Amino acid sequence: MSTFLRIPPELSGATQEDKCDAADSVRTRPRFFVAATLGEERFFLILAVFIGIFAGLAVVCFRLAIDWTRIGLLGAAPEPHMLRVLLMPALGGLLVAVLVIHFFPQVRGSGVNQTKAALYIFNGRIPFRTAVGKFITAALAIGSGHSLGPEDPSLQIGASLAWAIGWRMKLSKEKVRLLAPVGAAAGLAAAFNAPISAVLFVIEEVIGRWSAGILGSVVLSAISSVVVVRWFLGAQPLFRIPPLAVFRPAELLAYAILGIIGGFAAVIFAKAIGYLRPRLLALPQWTQYLQPALAGLVIGLIGYLGAPQVMGAGYEYIDQAMHDQFTWKILAILAGLKILATTLSFVTGTPGGMFAPTLFIGAMLGGAVGGVERHFYPHLTGTTGTYALVGMGVLFAGFLRVPMTSVFMVVEVSGDYSIIVPVILANAFAYVISRSLQFIPIFDLLTRQDGLNLPSLEEQREESVLHIEDAMKPPPTPVLDSDETVQDAALQTQQTPSNLFLVRVNPTGWGSITGDLLQRYACEGKGEMTLGSLLPPQRLPYLHPDYPLEMALRYVHQTPLVPVVSRADLRKLEGVISSEDVLEKYRAAIE
Amino acid sequence: MPEPTSNPITGRTPVVIATLTILALLGFLGVTRLVNRFQEQQKALARHLYEQGLAEQQAGKPELALEHFRAALTYSRDNFQYQLSLARALRDSGRTDEAETYLISLWERAPQNGAVNLALGRLAARQKNLDKIIQYYHNAIYGVWDSNPEQNRLNAWFELIEVLLRLNARPQAQAELIALSANLPPNSEWLLRAADLFAQAQDYEHALAEYRRVLHLDRSNPRAAAGAGEAAFKLGRYRTAAHYLEAATRANLQDAQIAQMLEISNLVLQQDPFTRGISMEERNRRIRAVFDEAGQRLDTCMNSEGREPNPPGQVDPLPQLKAQWAQMKQRLIRLGRTGESGLADEVMDLVLQVEQQTASCSATPQDQVLLLLAENRAGVEQ
């Protein structure tokens, strides 16, 4: 391995045995086989690249399938035949319902929370059948005009493919579990053609915690899948970004208003889904056949009555909105109708994603708010495209509640960092409003409605973390020095009620000694000897005040008192901590 | 499904990687075939929709064309031609802002593209933005064209001049025309177009030169002859004008204006008292005839009922002119005598004044002849 990758054996992390084996291999086997000694970590990185490639291939096919279905069902004409518009979503919904109920029961919904459940509950396992089912049913649903997007299904397809590839590899349980997020990032990156946003989304929404350990594989898989998709379908984004206007600082107010309106819209959207979904699920089983069809009928009716833009993922209409092709009134109507159509499609269990509809609603809402603002204040420099772009980030932050992704997604798709200030501001407003009015994020809500409880980055973010400094006690007196004699130490300690004393050991260590032991050394005639010469060679562990409190639990069982020392001067005692202190603090925190 | 063991990858790695690579290659091959088929289908759809759009546009229905071009672009998003057609349709349907946004995005992708710059130039012409007109048309003239670059460049140049003339930017138009004529190939069609534009820009000297270049290439070109005649007429070169106008008439060019110009030119030449080679008696006779006609004109106009009243506070000049005319009549006896060499010019000055002051009265070709004779005493013969 080390020869193969030209890494010196001493830096490769291999054991001595490995090094000897490797040396033998170099002598006796062709060079290629030296790679056979890859560690699991490195093999997992290579595997991540392959997962990305396969996920990319799958997503390319998925996108073709959606387009072919759409052309087949709705036609290729600029204005599809009205009868098709009216009926195809309903027929598609009926067929999807049959497939979901009889063949692929695991493919309902978006796929994001199912992937998260796979990571935390099923050891990363998403059966390959689920990928096949998701592919067919989501393509059928989106292609027939249901108001859903291809990104979340791609995420689940990627995760499922990753499992299908990785479970045979005899990886450790930990690595097998990580296959799901690696595949998810690949699938999402390929579908959205934006690797940074995909990685962040998977970390924020699927993994639910920041973990440097998995970042490398997630990034590799995301990038390789994007490369594959661009190889086949080109590098153009899903919608073209018009030139963005340079904004004046005073215009931030306009973007703040967009953030506030977007926050309320996100709450309405989330609450509608959260309210309707369990109620429809509770209806008799036979109604499950009809629910997607009825949702499709309503969507078809919306299209028939003049708003076919709400059908399907709607990226082409996002593109048109960004290029000023709709009035603000039309944009506002489309945003409202899309919320209705997506809610209906989603709550009826039709497989498909929320990613594209969220972007659609955000773009339309942003464009509409920008249009109204510019109507009253014509001197505003922001174009419809700029407001639409910020609006997309706003809905991402408010509805999906992925604040990091929401900011980086806008920057990544626009390729323009000048927009970051309005985006952060508007997203912050939307996020705060959504957080205040809809306490549980939408994907967590869906997971809980399914009877599962999975970790959430939002919960983690808002969890109060206790530190050592919260529980430590002031330094006890006296603190002895290792250069002092036993006699001097005994004199200093004889008036104190405590029996355990900390000793500062030169140059930087810490030790401890009891009053009884000092007395015994004095009786044994060792009064003139220094404490340093009598202390055992093992030093006490020490902590710093900013460490999390849970770190103290590792040491408090080893010694009754753990010194807490300054980071700037390890000989300076800031306090001490004992097991009682830790427990007392935790008890107080719970109460 | 068996639970995977936690056995690390050891000796199987090359086999696993080789297997995955083979599977990936097979996947690539399969997906390539699918994508190729998909793209062919998309291209065919896009082409069909584009052609429908073109037909709509040619039928003067830019709104319908717009929809078809948009639909074509959903199947072939990067097709430059479709994008350009969409932008043109947007412009033709009056959605200039949208068209501009679209064209600017195309221009950012291909700032040297002649067609895009021409479309932007036309848009700027609609917006009457002179700086942008010149900028984009120049980009188009010196830009890159996919087909017929020479012809497209010259067409763009001619179009720029036409736009400038339409916007009354005559100095810029003349400057462009002079530069253009220096670059024109020896092609009578191009030269004739340039000559017409010179005439439109009232640069008759250059117009005459261009028409002559055309006639040099094509002697029997009646349009060039007529143009040259008209340009010479405007320059007051009536002999030249008569020559070309007769040639145009001989070539069966039935045009009332040409005929009138020819008639006037001939009358001017017949009545011009300064024509070389005529006797002194004949010269004096012509001057007297011109003078008498001016007097009649003055009388007719003074007695005319339809004459426009003078502005308030302004003295009617005609009685004064009549008095001057009467005095000149007395002096006219001395015409031709020695020491009265400047009298002919004085007479013609008075004739000019009379014709100018009686311009508001209905004029006959003969009046126009008098005016032209009085104005162009030196150049009539040319």
C-alpha cells in the first residue's frame, strides 16, 4: 500500500506487522497487489467514489425517466392538451397508489426521513427494492404532473444503491451504517447538480450532526456523482441565473420583509402538511388507492384552469420567473397554488420530493414580494431574479429548516457571493419566524408522525451544553509544591480540615497526597525529603474549564479530585472537580 | 440478508475495485446509449417546435412564435439559434425589457457574435439609444458570423446607417457611409444602396460619385442614372442632371419626379443667361426675359387673394420689391453697355429676392427655374 500510494510506511498508520507484510509483498508480488492491504478507511473512500458514480448513473436515468413519462403522458407541445392536463395527474396518482400499496410500500413520501431512519435505526439498510420502487413511482408521479420534485427520491435512491453496493463488502458495522448518508449525498448532488448544497443538506438533515469523520466520503461521493451527471447531461444548472443586481445597504430592509413573508408562508406550508398527513393516513385502507388520484385531479384542475406551471417539479418556470416573465400578481398566485398542490401531493403519500417545490414557492414568492416592493419603491435596484433567488433561500430556511444549506445553496446556484448578505438576513428572519411558530422542523415532524424519533441538528444546536467551569469548585488550599519537604507540607496542612491535597509537580504535572500519608512519611523519618521524590510517578489527569462536562466523567473515577488548570499556564490551578460536583450539576440541570 | 461481518477488507480489494470498475463501465455504456437516444429525441422535438415558431414569426405572429421558441428551448436549452430567435420574438412582440435581458445573457456568452449584437442593436434602435446602437451595430459589423460573414457585415452596416438616418443622426450616418463606401466591393447593388443612402443623408456630392461608380459597372442601370441625375440636380449641376435624367428616361424609367426634374433642368439650361458660348445679345435677352417673368410673378402674387398675411408688426415686402423692380426696369435699358458689367448680377439678385418673397404664392415650374437660375449662377453649366 505504502509503495503504491508513495506514502512512507511510518506515516501510513500501519502496524509493524502490516509494514513487514507490505515489505514482503513488495518483494514477492506485483505492484498492483500491494494495494490489497488498503485499510478500511481508505477503502471506504474509494467505495464512496464508486457509490457516487453509480448514484450519478441512476439519477441520470431517473431524470430521463421523468422526462419521458412527462412527454408520454402530457405531450411535448408547449401547451399540452387540456384533457391530458386534467386527467393525467389523476391517472398517474391511481397507478402510483396501486404500485405503492402492492409492490413498494416503503416508497411513500420524500425519502429524506426514510434515509435518516435507515442510518439511525436500520444500520444504514435501505433495500434495493426501495430504490427500484422509488425510481418508478416518483418518475410516474412527477412525470404525470404531481407537484413534487426529483431530488429527495434521488437522495433515497442514492442511499439505497450505496447499501446495495456496500453491504457485500464485509465492512465494519460503523461503515455500513455510513453508506446511507454517503449515497444520499451522491443522489442529491446529482439531482440538484450542486455538490456543496447536497453535502450540507445531508449533514444538516440526514446525519443530523456535524461529524468530520464522514465528511470526506460524503464529499467524494457527491463530487463523483455530479461529475457523472455533468458528463451525460451537461454542466448547466437546473435554472439559469440572470445577472444579479448590486444592492444598496438600505435595500436590506426589502429583503428582510421578504424573509418575514417567506417565514409565514413556510409555516403555513409546514402546518398544512403536518395537519393533513396524519388525518389522511388514518382514513380507511381503501381510500389510500384514491388519495393520490384525487390530489392529482385537483392539481389537474389547477392546470386546466390556467396554472399548469404548478405541475411537476417546475424548474423551467423558476427559470422564467427569474427572467421577469411573470407579473408579481401571477407570481404570488403561483406560489399559493404550488403550496396547495404540493401539500396535496405529499400528504396523500405520493412518492416525490419537497426540494423542488420549496424552491418553486420560494422563487415565486420572492419574485412577487420584489415586484410589490419595486412597485411602491421604484428606486430599488434588485431585479426579479435577485428576489426570486433570495426567496428560494428563504423557503429553504423556513420550511426545510436547513439554515446552512439555504445560504450556501443560493450562493452555489448563483455563483455570486455578493448576494450572501441579503440571503443571510432574509433567511434569518424566515428561520426565526418558522422556529417560533412551528417548533418541530418538517422532516422531524414527518418522522414523529411515523412513530420514530431521530436526532436532529436543530435540537442539537439548541441543546445547552454544560462545561467543566459550570461544575468545578474553587481551588482548595493549600496547594503544595513538589519541591517542598514533607515537614513543610505537614506544617501547612495540619490546620486544614481536608485530608487530600494537590501537589504541583515540576515542570507541568499534578499529583495528590493525603494528610495521613504526610504524617506517615514524617514518622518514618522522611521529613527532610521533598514531596516530588516521594510521589508515585503517575501524574493526575487534568482538565480545562472549557471542556464539556461529560469529559470529567472519564477521570473522576480515577481520583477523588481532578485539577482544572488554565490553558495558558498548566501550573495555574483554576479549580477542582469531583464526581459529586459533576452529578450535582447534571441533577440541577435536569431540575 | 446475512449480517455483514466486521472483517476489514484485505486481499479482496483489487478484485472488488476491478469488479466495481467493470460495473461502472458497463453502466456508463448503458447510460450513454440511453442518453444519446434521449438527446436525439429532444433535439428532434426542439427542431420541430423551432420550425413551428419560425413559421409563426414569418406569419407575423410573434406571440405564438414566442411560445414555440420557449418550448423548443425546454428541449434544447443551450441552442444559441433558438435563444436568439426567442429574443427576436420577444423584441418583435414589444417585450423589449425581457428581450434585452435575454440578449444580454446571450451576449455575455458570446460577445463577439454578430447576430446577437445585431439583435441588441435593433433593440437599442427601438429604444432610440444612440450610443448603444452604434456600439452593438459596430460589434455586429466587426463580429463573427456563422454564415455569409461578408454579406451579413455589410447588411448590418447599411442597417446602422438607415437607423441613424431615421433618428436624424445625419453626421454619424454620413461618417458611417463614407467608411462603408470605402469598403464596398465592386457590386452595383451594394454601391447603389450606398448611393441612395448618401442621397438620403443629403450628401449629394458623395451620392453622385457612388451613382457614377454604379454606372461605371452597369451603364444601363436606370435607377443609378436617375439617382445621379437627381443628385446633380440637387447640386445645381443642371447639364449633368439633364444628361443622367435623359438617360434614365431613355431607359423607360417612368417617374413623374424624374420627368419634372428633367424639364426644369432643360428650362434652366435654356434660360440661363450665364451660359458660355452665347452672344451678348442673347445673354441680355435672357436676362430681360427672366426679369420680366419675375415682375409678372410679383404682380400676380400681390394681387392674389389667397396670399398669406404678413405677421403683425412686419411691413409687407412686396410693394417695396415692386418699387425696386420698377427702378431696375429703368436701369435695364443700360444692360450691355460698357461700365454696367455688374448690372446683370444686380438684376439676378432682385429676381432671387422676388422669388424668395413670393414663395408662399402658388409656384409654377417656371418660377422654380427662375429661383434656380438666380441661386446657381455659376454652377448651372456643370
